[in-house]
Amino acid sequence: MAKQLIDPALLFRFEIPVEHWRGDWTTKGISLPEKCQVPTFAEFSNRSVFADIRVGWSEEGIGVQIAVKGKRQLPWCRETRLDESDGFHLWIDTRCSPGIHRATQYCHRFLWMPTGGGSRRETPIAAMVPINRARSQPRQIDGRCLKVAAVPRHDGYQLSGFVPKQALTGYDPQEQPRIGLYYAVMDRELGWQGTTLGPEYPVADDPSLWSEASLRR
């Protein structure tokens, strides 16, 4: 079979609905309903799908819930090697500017890992990661404001996280109900599950390759 010259997903512009979520963070994280499940278009590129991804928004911020299944190995997570670790990455452009190729101060990249923190590397981690080649970066935040909770499973893990509005430069659902959105579950064992395109494209740095998301009430 001839190798595809381009990823078929590159031919489309995808819009993802993000449902309004009413809930609170607990010591166990959050539980998002099935209606908050967001799609992956990885099948366009013949990539495997191994994670259930749910995203919900509220006036107070954005919550995520991830369930990874099919693993035979423990997650590989290192606090000092974020880009190489297993985990969930979320890119958000609060002003939804699909025509730009370099990130602005409204573009953010967040990372959640099920383990990797603490002296024994057993504590989950949440962090905001700088975007390469950005024209400007969002305002600095206290990383402790990012929430994370994780539960190991026999064949993977479940993880939830929350980004408060103070960590999202320009976040205003009333005035800006559309945002740029891209996610990727990175796993050394299972591979890469992204919204659309894979890591062979500069999805981590180029907002024009992210999908659009509508914040639904």
C-alpha cells in the first residue's frame, strides 16, 4: 500500500462541542458525564484510539477527565522530562485565531501526568508548559492553582484536571464562546492519540492546526 503523502485530517477543519459543566473539584478530582466526551479524528490517520477524553467548561474554568486503557506497563513519567513522559496535553487559544501560525498570549499548553512527582515519583503532576516559537506567552501563574487527581487501573489510569480562569489569559465564555483546542494523549507504550493530526506536524507550536471548539450552554 502506497504511503499517504499528507494526513487526510489536514484537509478538514474540525469543530468540537464542549459542554457546560456544573460541578466542584473534590479530593478525587471531577467526574464529567458522557455528554462531555470529545471526539478524536485519529482514525483518519489510521492511529489507534486508547483513551476516553472528556472536557467541560464553566465560568470558573475548564475541566478534563481522561481514561487510558490497554496498557501492560506502568506509565513512564518524569517531572524533569515533561515532553517525553506519558500524560495528557491540552492546548487552548482563548481567542480562537485559526489563521495564526505562532502562538500569542492567549495560547496555552497544559500537561497532566498520572505519576512522576515527589521523591518516589508517585504523585500526579499538573503544569503549564511554554509554547515554542510563541510571539508572546500568557501571563505567569502559580502552578499550584492547576488541579490534578489520578487513579491507577489494572490496564491504565484515570486522570482528571482543572484549569481555573485565572490561569487562562483572555478567558471570557460570555464574550468569546469559541476557543482554539487541541489535545494529545502521549504514551510510550500505546502511542499518540490526538484530536486530529499527529506529532509529525507542528501541532504543539502552530495554532492554525488546532480545532475550533464551541462552548455550549
